[in-house]
Amino acid sequence: MADPLDRPIWTALTTRQAHLAEGDAHARRYLPDISPFTATRDDSEASLAPLARLAEPAGTMLFLQASPVVLPPQLVERQTAEAVQMIAEAPFAVIEDRRVERLGPADAEAMLALAELTKPGPFTLKAQSFGAFWGVREEGRLIAMAGERLKLPGITELSGLATHPDRQGEGLGKLLLTYVAGQISAGGDAVFLHAYAWNEKAIQLYERLGFRLRSAMHVAVVELRSP
């Protein structure tokens, strides 16, 4: 039996985040204004056939899974990448830091602007639909953030880790990572995350903080094939 983390998007969309999904028992995606993340139950024809119906004529879908992405003929990969999935070896302690504050709906535009500067992964104005986010401000400006994304039974993904380019190298990324990981652990979940395979600096930081490599992952940006 496949590990639920091998297709984390599918697992999330059929369990704890099913309320954010559209699709059927074979192929699902998040509501497009929340995320382009899409997944199939498996690579069978029964799963691939409804996948094409989830594609939007002018939109994209994003896959993240341990096995290579298999598509029906109506869809085509426009971009691919290799990633890694890492899991915390132990719960994180809850930490207190007056600089860190819970973010809310009023922060959505500032969060999106920071994400567009730093490219932590797919991010939208409705990213907070996934879960809680925390950030650090300076003179009212959001300069760092991190939060929760995919939620599977017993485990939550830490994501959206971003620090303004002007403030990198000051430890804010480490602070937000350990803070959010502590909040996830306090809620009773294990913590996992993803990183691009080329980002050795980030992977080494995660390893120092207590994460271990669980699996290599495939990333694919997919859209409808042109007529």
C-alpha cells in the first residue's frame, strides 16, 4: 500500500482538506483561487480521464508527488522540477518571541507581495485557507512569514517560508520555521516540508533543525494542450 505522503496533495484533498477540493473520487484539485495543486488517486485510466476536466482553458495545475507525473493526452507539462520531502524527526518545542504575530485576512495582500518577491512556492490571496500563518513586521511592513499548507491525518506541512530580500541572513527564516513547527507540534501533528532539490542551503538548514529526507519528489506545472 502506498504511503499517504507519496501523494500528499491527494491525501490532503481526500481527508482534512476535502472541503477545499473540487473533483471526484479519482482526480481532485484545490479550488483555483486557493491553489493550483492537483492530484490523482493513481495513474490508472479511471483517474486520468477526469483529470482533464479539472483543467481550465487559461489556467495551470501543479503536481507534487513521489512518482513521475502521468498525464492524459489532453494535458501537457509546461515546467518540471525535482524536489525533496523532509519530515521532522521529533516534535518541536513551542517558543515565544514578541516579534512573531499571527497573521489574518487583512494581511493577505502583504503576504502575497512578500511571496512574489521571494518565490517560496505557489501562493495566492487565499493561502490562509490552508491554515494559520505567522509573521514578523518592521515599522508596519511584513518582512518574514511562514505557515501551514497541506494537512494530512496526523501531519501538517510547514510552508510559505519567506524573508524579504533586504532582511535575509538575520535569522528570521530560522525563527519563523521553528516557531511555526512548534505550533504544529503543539497541535499534536508531526511536521513535514518540501524544498527544491537544488536548494542545498535550505536543505542543510532543515537538516540542522531536525528534519530528515523522506523522499525525492516530482513537481510538474501542467495545462491543457494547445489545439
